[in-house]
Amino acid sequence: MMQEKRSLNPSGGPAAQPVKGVLQGLTLQLFLIAVLPLTVLVLAVTFGSLELHHEAMRSLVADRNLRAVQSAAASLEREITHRGAVLELLSKQLEAGGNLAIDFQRFGPDLAIFDAGSVALDAQGLVAAVPPGSQAEAWVGSESGRAALAQAGEIGRAGYLPAVVVGGDAYIPVWVSNAAGITLVGLFSAQPLLADVLAPLASTDTATVLVVDADYRLLFQSGTLAVDESLRGHPGIAEALSGSGGIDYYPTRVGEHVIAASPIRPLGWALMVEESWEDIASPLLQATQNAPLIVIPILGVSLLALWFGLRQIVQPLQALEGKAGDLARGNFATIRQPV
């Protein structure tokens, strides 16, 4: 009888061990199948969408700035070529002959676009100036002015010279010669023209606008961003001076900047807009950067579901395991309490 009893009641060990292993495996499987994959999926979707949002914002800001820069550069080119076209038209009218000094004075209203003055020269030198004593007259009479004008250009076509400094201010000389040997020269201020055309770009506090000439001289600057290196090595400027331009991304100490640059072809200038794209993101788009916070309630719900599963499934099975062990040891009263 004792031998038979031992076979029926092996101290609960062999019978209880498989059940305990199953219960332990159930908890692990519940975590691996329900909680862990859901958490990984949420993290992957959240951070993946955040990265896509960053890339979309960078591209959006870059494309917007490039279009704005190209539009501003085109406006500057039109203003500059308009001044050359005025001189070309007046030069053709003077080919018919007559009194050059009197005829040139009659063009005063048309020459008002040259705020630094304009002059007319023949083979002997200066003939007339509008107005007299202007910066244009002073520059034409200087050694540098005579050397610049001595270079032969295409007859009847306006030429544009690099910015010159007269009296501490920068001016752009425009000149044209006709078949009668008459040369018209007009000077206009670079700063007022740039400030007027670039006002829409310079009105934002987040962007820095630069205009650089072929010698890397800074002709115009607005904005609060500091240029971290020299203009010669700054991204976008060299490309724009070479006639291409485009978009660059420039990492700085305070974040990534988007750079859009475009050439101003008649004068060989470069127009550049540099902006931190993160500073202009709208509050709604910035709110998406807080998307990882969604992981917190997801984890809370997952833990609640795990707790519910443990409470409703695992713990009853553990209680059932204990009663089965008691019953195997001969405690029949244990089955009176239901699980």
C-alpha cells in the first residue's frame, strides 16, 4: 500500500513542476507577444515620423528660401539692366550730333535713376555732368576712373563695372559708348537699391541676408545670425559668384542652417539667405516633435493590459496549481474553495 501511495503522491514535485514551468512561460510569452512588439512598433513609427518631419521641414524651408532668393535676384537684375538700357537709349539719341552739353542736360529727368550723378565724355574728356559736382564727375576725373573707362567695350552696349568707393560710399558705374565717340557714365548707390529690393527678405528676424561682390566684399547685410567663418569659405557664396547658386545645409554651434544663394549676373554678385529652419517652424509643426511622448500612455495601457492578464489568468492558474498540489498530498478539503 505504501508503494502504491508513493506512486500516486510523489510529494507534488513531478506533477507540479510542469505546471509551474507553463505558468512562468505564460507570463514571458504574454510580454513578448503583446507588450514588447507593440512598444517597438510605436517607437519605430514615432521616431520614424519625427525624422520624416524634420526632413520635410528642411526641404520646405530650403525650397521657399531658394524661390525667394531667385525672385529677389531677378528683381535686382531688372533694376540694374534698366539703368543700362536708359544709357543705351540716350547714347543712341546723341549719335545724331548737335550740342552735347545742351542735349545731355535735357536728359536730366531720365538720368535721375543715377542718384550719384552722370556724365558725358567725348574724345577730349568731360563735356557735361548732371548734376555738376556729383560723385560721378569726381570718379571720372580720378585716376582709377580713367583707367577703368579706358578699357574698350562693345559699342552701343552698356557695361557694368565693379563697385567703387567715392567719399566713403559704394557706387556702381554703368557706362556705354556710341559710334560717335561719346561715352555716357552713370553712378548709382548700391545700398539704397539693395535695401529697397531686399526689404521683404530682410524683414524677418530669423534670416540673415548677404550680398557679396566678386572680390568677397560685403555690400549688404541684414539679420541677427552670425557668420561663423570667412565669406570666402562660407557655403553657397562661391557657387553663386560662379553663376550657379542653389541650396546648402550648414551645421553650426546652435543648430543646422539652411542656405539659399543665387547669382546677380550683370554685376557678378552673390545673394545669400541663411536661416535656421527650426526657428521658423510653426507651433503646430513643432508640436509634432513631442510625438515621442505618445509612448508614455501606450506603455501605460500595455502595462495595464499585462496587469489585467496576470490578475485574471496567471494568478488563478497559480492558485489552481497550489490546490492541485494540496490535492495530490491528500488535502481533499482544498477543493471546496473554487478558483
